[in-house]
Amino acid sequence: MIDLLIYQLHLIALAYTFSKYWKMEGLKAAFMSITLALLVFLICWTMSATLSYYIYPSEYNNIYFSNNTLSLILILYPEYLYYKNFVFNK
């Protein structure tokens, strides 16, 4: 359930990024910016998923919190830094 909230936050951030770059620099820059944001998300999620399987035992998985939830929570701070430095400061 927490996973869904985090995914929705990512979709909102992607929509904001796309619309901001589309207004400022055009359609090509908007697609490049969301491509870069998706690349950052996928790379960070892959690395944090590996880490979360070592940290969080699979016996504790339930419908509300699982290994994937932990991995998504672990990438919130690096993505926050990405959006703060490259999207919101422009």
C-alpha cells in the first residue's frame, strides 16, 4: 500500500518535470528530462532493491510493507536531491 503512494509521488514528479521543461525549453527537452528522471529512478531502485533484500528479512513481508517498499523508501532521498538540484532550481 505504501508502494502505491510512492509510485504516485513519482508520477506527479515526472508530470511536473515534463511540463516545466516543455514550457521552458520545448518538447525535446521535456522528453529528455523525463528520460533522465526515469533512468535515475530505475538505477537507484535496482541498487536499493539489492540492499533491501539483505537488510529486511522476507519473513516480515506483509501487504503494507515489503522489501520493495523499503527499497522505494531508500531511494526517496537520492531522488529528492536530484529533483532539488536539477528540476526545482531551474
